[in-house]
Amino acid sequence: MRKFQSGQGLVEYLIIAALIAVSAIGVYSFFGKTIRNQVAGLSAEVSGQSASGQISQASDAADSADDIADKNYNLGSYDSAANSAASSSGSGSGNSGQPVQD
């Protein structure tokens, strides 16, 4: 019996790691733009610039992801949600690097 179980732990670990990776890809396809804009806003604020552009773009991206996630998909159209989420436009540039006027 023990002979057949020698690689079972590794196989289970690989299956779990693959499921986590697929889930992360799915989440990032819906919320990737929101996350990028939030990080861009954080870096702008840390450098002393206004991040109002990034904040509004992150909000718009979150609203878009919410609209896309609210639709019904089946196995024949599961990739259309990710494609429409990834193809929505946005520059993520915020205030275009202009310094804050005090």
C-alpha cells in the first residue's frame, strides 16, 4: 500500500497550486486595471503629486469590472468576460506627471 502513495503529496500540492494560479489569473483579469491604478495613485501621493486622476480611473475600472462580473456566462462564453475586461481602454497616467501646485 505504501508503495503507491509515494508521490501523492506532491501531486496534491501541484493540483492546489494550479487551482490557485488559475484563480489568480481570473481575478487579475477582472480587477487588474483597478489594482494598477491604485498602486499608481499610491506612488504619486508618496512622491508629492496629486493622485486624483488615478483614484478616479481606479473607481471607473472597478465599476467596469462590477458590470462585467454581473453578467451570466457559461462554458461556451467564459472567456468573453475576461476579453472584455482586458480590452477596456485606459491610460492609467493620472495627472501626466505634473507637479502639485501649492
